[in-house]
Amino acid sequence: MEEIPYVNLFGYNKTKENDPPTCIAVSNAGISHQKESFEKLREKYRNKEELKNLAKKLKKDHHDSVKEHICLNFDVICSRFLAEFLEMHRIGTAYTEKSQRFTTAEDYFIPDSLKNDEIISLVSEQFDAYKEALSRNVPKQDARYVLPLLTLTKIEFSCNGRALEYIIQKAKSSEIKEIKLFGEKLEKEVKKEDPSIEYLLDFEAKEYYSKNEELERYISMLVSREKVTQEATTEEKIVVEVNDELDNSIIAATLFSKSVIPYEKCWEIVRNMSEKEKKELVKKILEPVNMYGKVLRTFEDSCIRINAVVSASCFAQLKRHRMLTLIPQSYDPYIELTIPESIEKAGLKDKYKSLMEKASEIYIKLKEQGNPEAPYILTNGHGRRVLLLMNLRELYEIARLRLDKKAQLEIREFFTEVVEEVRKKAPLTSLLLCGRHEFDERKAALFQKC
């Protein structure tokens, strides 16, 4: 097995003349201040001294936007824990990850600080339980709930130079060995193919990130929790807040976007409209939208806040919706465990629960010892609290995918509840808020002739 994390730079952008990524970025920076043609600028910065001098100036002046002209593609093999770290980076990145819904988990990575007989035995039992569930025809997407976050995954990862710089700085600042090593390997792979990239990008670890870790420890001290029992706590799973007058906000923004009248006047018009007139206008707004089409940008004039408890398995899917704001807490072993119904039907609920609870006990002990790698041992069935902030346009995109009948059950139930709450506050602009499988039928019903 490759050393974990495995990182391989397999592709990057270059010109027909084989100019490397840094040359492309630096010559593009010249466009804003120099009169030469595109071709002349690239020719100019093929000269190593010219490239080095301008790249260093751009780096010093934090002229960061030109770094986005660098495009890089990586193969990554890592733990699911590191995958969470990586995929929380939203802008200028793209990820395709091996899915535990459709493929079989085969291997795992135990950090050195966790390599003891107790943990090795537990991980072996967890994988045995997973295989037993599969042998009893439990779907892969349900059998995985017993698997720990140290299970290995594969990711195809693409990013621009600006995003890469940020990811490497943050990774190298981490106190977790696998994440730190990941940052170092990304840097090594990039420099190997384009040594001049260090003139433009700053790959050094930053005190800023370690200060954030200090902040986390300080807040933990301030809000030290009440003494808890060894029994899992239960709480309301989802609380949804929607801004007042969401329908009116979107209608007013649409009037504004399609006219030349002041925004205040648009609101005046909306407030003077009857409900029937509003519905007819919303139907006009939604009429061009098909199953895969986007609603207007004006649907972003809305605010939906979701305070929720989710399993690690559900979180793995939530984090892929990268344009919404996702603020997670650390995993909490006292949150009620998630065990799919199919596991209970297969007669494995007690085994799954016992293994998850054992993982919780080890996690608590590791945390008390101050081990930052404690979360690796937790499973897909362990929970964490999250805050999600999104607008209605984002929710339309998410609902198409997550409310579809092919979606995984836990996240489908999650967004079903969210959509139901949004419909109560915004009955008009949510008229086509649904999964793909029912979109055509729902739209036909909306536009059928009376």
C-alpha cells in the first residue's frame, strides 16, 4: 500500500509552447500594466529572470488573483478524516471522491498515535461487522455506518494556484500528522513539475491557523459542558429559520432585475399586488425552468438558516454543496448514534451499537489525553452539530439532488424536513422545490389549464 496520504500531480495547464503554470500566471499579470500582446508577454516571461522578478513582486504585493490562472490536478488516497479537511475548501477547487454508497470499503489507515492493540482490534471488528452486513444484503450505503473515519478513500482533486496556496498553508499548520504531511506532499509535487512556482505562491505554515486552534481550546474552556452521563443525548434534529417575506423579497428583486425602476418602488408594487397576481408572476418566473435548469439569481435574495444534528455519513454529503455556508462543530460522542433501519432488520443493530459505543469510549479517553487525532476512531454513525446558511436558489439545486428518490435516505429525510419548513414561509417561490423524479409532474400540475 502507498504511504498515506498518497499525492500525485498528474496534470496541469500549459501553453502550446509548453510554458509551465507559473509562466502563464505571471504573463497574464502583465496584461493589466503592459502594452505587449498576449504572445509577447508569454515570450518575455519565458526568461527565468524576468519571470522570477515579477513573480516575487506579485507575491510581495499580494496580487493574488493572477494565481487563479494556475490549474492543477491531483490523485489523492487518504483517510475519510483528511477528506473532510480537504473538501471543506470551497472556492477554486473540484473534487470527485470514491463513494461508499456504491463501492466497497477495503482498507484503512491508523495514525501512529493510535496504533495500540485496543484500537487495532476495534477497527478489525468494525470492518468485520461491515462485511457481515454486506453478506446479509444490507446496502453498502447503510453497511458503512459502522466504518471509522480512518477508512481510506480516493479523491480526484483539482484546484487553482490561489486555492492550493491556502490549502497547503493550512495543512502544514495542522497538528495532525496526516494533514501536515498532505500539505508537504502537495508542495513537493508542484515544485517538482514547476520549480518557479515558489516565486509566486507562499507555501509556508501560518501562525493564523495555530491561533485558531488556540481559540478553539479557549472557547472549550469558556463553555465547558455540563457533566454528561454515558448515555447518548437526544435533541431536536433540525431547526429551520426562514427570513420574513421571503416570497416578497424574491418577487421584488425580480421586478428590479427586469426593469429600470428603483428598488423601493419595486417593493411598493409588490405590497400592492394581490396573492393571485403574485402567483401568476411567480409562475411566469418559474415557467422557463426545467429539471436541470437554474432558477433566477434573484432567488438568492433570501436567507435560510438550519441548525441541525447530522451523522458523519450525512455530513460527508452535506460538505459537497460548497456554495452554501457550512459551519460544523467537532464530533460529539454523546449525540445519539445513527444506525440505519436495514441494519436492525439484518439483526446487526446490537453489534453496530456496541462497536460504535466502544469507539466513543476510546475517543473520550484520547481527548482527555489531549490527542488531536482522536476523531479518526469515530464512525460514520457518530454525530456532530452543524449550522447551514443558504438561499433559496441554492436550496433548489440541493433539493433536485437530495429529494430525488435515488438519494440516500438520511440526507433525503433531512432536506425533506427543510423544504417542508421553507414551503410554509414561502409557498409561492417554492412551488417547484422538489426532487428530480417528481419535477415534471409537479410542473405540469402547476401549469395545467383550469
